[in-house]
Amino acid sequence: MHRSAYFAFALGLASAAMAVAAAPRTANAERAAESRDKIVCKRFVKTGSLVDGYRTCKSKWEWERERENVRQFSVSDACRDRANGGFHCM
């Protein structure tokens, strides 16, 4: 009987710990989703001008996607042009 009480107590502690640990993850996931949908506006100045420019507003995940596309397609190798399939070195 003593073992079953110990087992029930340990099981109760484990389930309570999991419930407490799951609550912040849900709140963090909600905050992360909200921050990805947050609109961020950036101002770009035209080259050669101090005043003339434009402003673009996108969600945070769109800015991240655009940055990743620039990183991926701006890589140049000695014999490969990634944007055109790498056929220039034959």
C-alpha cells in the first residue's frame, strides 16, 4: 500500500509539472504568431537623394521570407549561376 501511494504522488507531481510547463509554451506560441503577423514599415531612400524615397509596409514574416530569398539567390559560385540553373560554365 505504501508503494501505490508513492506512485500516485509521483504521478501527480509529474502531471502537475507538465501542465505548468505547457502553459507558457502556449502563451509563447501565441505571442510568436502575433509577432509574425505584426506589420513593419521600412523607409528606403533613393540613391543620390537625401529626401526622396518610399515607404514599404509588410508583415514580419514577409520581410523574413524576402531576406531569405535574397540570401539564397545572391550566392555566386565560380562556375554556377544559381538563378539560371548553372548552365553558363559548360
